[in-house]
Amino acid sequence: MLGDLTANQIETVLHREVVGRIGCHANNTTYIVPMTYAYDGQFVYGHTREGMKIDMMRKNPKVCFEVDVMENMSNWRSVIAWGTFEELKTPEEREKGMQQLIDRVMPLLTGEMTVSHAMIDTHGKYVEAMKGVLYRIKLTKKTGRYEKR
């Protein structure tokens, strides 16, 4: 059976998942790229280095965000949301964005190598990650579909 996700189901998918995809468009080019994210009920938070995605979102802050859950080809859920990119520039904004990501992603990191590349060191201080671009996407419209057999 195919159907539409309820608002509550959409929120559940956005809160439970940690990898989504951003779709952005600028200079007659559309670009879709995966990202690790944290969702607080209003914003999707992300962190990256300078590059094509950031350049495009600075030029055109209107973006699309997609998350899916694939159990198998007959059992899946997909959420598509639209929103506006906002770069986090003040120390307070950057701290809040980084804390959202740390709280969401750190519990999922395992293994010595993965943890050694994490966003915080053993003393709880921010490391190289704070040098990158921290941003959020304010979600303004959300829709979702599912298939269940």
C-alpha cells in the first residue's frame, strides 16, 4: 500500500535519521549531496567545508531536503522538505549548531578511528570542526510518502 505520511510520522522520520540529502540550485546547475544532520523540530543543522554546496546555497538559499528510510523495496518512508539556508556566523549561533550536531552524531560514532576524527576531543573542546561552515536550514514545508507491504 502506498500512502502519505502524517505530520507526526514526518517529524519522527526527521528526528530519527541522521543522513539526508540537500538539493540546491544556482547558476543553472542543480546539485544534490548527502549530509549528516541534526534536527530540532524547526531547523536541520549541518557542518561542512567550503565548496560547491556552500557556494550554491549562499547564492540561492532556497533548498530542498530529503530523508528516507529503506527497510526494503516494498517497505520505505520518504520525507521531502523545503526551506531556507542560513549560515551560522556568530559564536553563539555556531556553538548552538555544533552542540546540536554533537548531541545527535556522537552517540552513533564507534570504533577508535571514527572517534579519533570526531568533532570534540577528550577534553570536550571543539577541534577542527569549528573551523568549517556551520549552517542550518529552516524547514518551511514538509511532505512524506510511504510504501508498506
